Amino acid sequence: MLTAHYFARRRQAEKRAKGKPAAEVTVTLDELMAKLRANAYRCECTGLPFWSDSADRFGPTMPSLDRIDPDGPYSDANTRVVLIGYNSGRGRGSDADMLRMCEAVVAMHNTRQKRPGGP
């Protein structure tokens, strides 16, 4: 979690240095750890555990600091710890947008499974 917190702060500092709008980062490591404990060290949105292997340092299952309102600050009330794949897929969209995409992926997968010869 230290890495996600560090990168959020660094990205916003780089934006400020370039004269671009930057989000304030006020969430603390203690607050982030409390979020992790509250969700049994799993992604708040998927319930999947976080994991990595030595070959995939920044893979889709690493923890990521997500702003619920993408235009808001990195505050305790506006952040959650999710899979980086979830955060990347959602982008500036909503959780409902992400759900629609996931449902479409499952539907396409199921359609392909029914074809002769499989996927």
C-alpha cells in the first residue's frame, strides 16, 4: 500500500510542477491499511485477493488507490483500495459502467463457449 500511496502523491506533484491541476492527497497510510483490513485484504469492488508474482510486478491484481469521484481529492472519504485492473478498466467511468463491461465480457465468453470447437 505504501507504493500506491507514494505513486498517487508523486503523480499529483508532477502535475503541479507542470502547472496542471492536481488532486490533493490527504489520505494516510493508516487510513489505507484500515480500508484493507475492513475488506479482509481484498479488492473493495470485486472481493478478489491482491497478488503478484515476480514476473508481473505491476499486473492487474496489484492493489491500486482509486478515487470514487475521479475529480475529487485522494481523501479518506473518496478513496478505496481496488485491483489495478479494476481501476484501469473503470477509468473516469462509474462502477455501473464497469459492471456493464464485465457483463458483456461474460456474455461474449459464454457465447464463444457454445460454439462448436469452443473458444
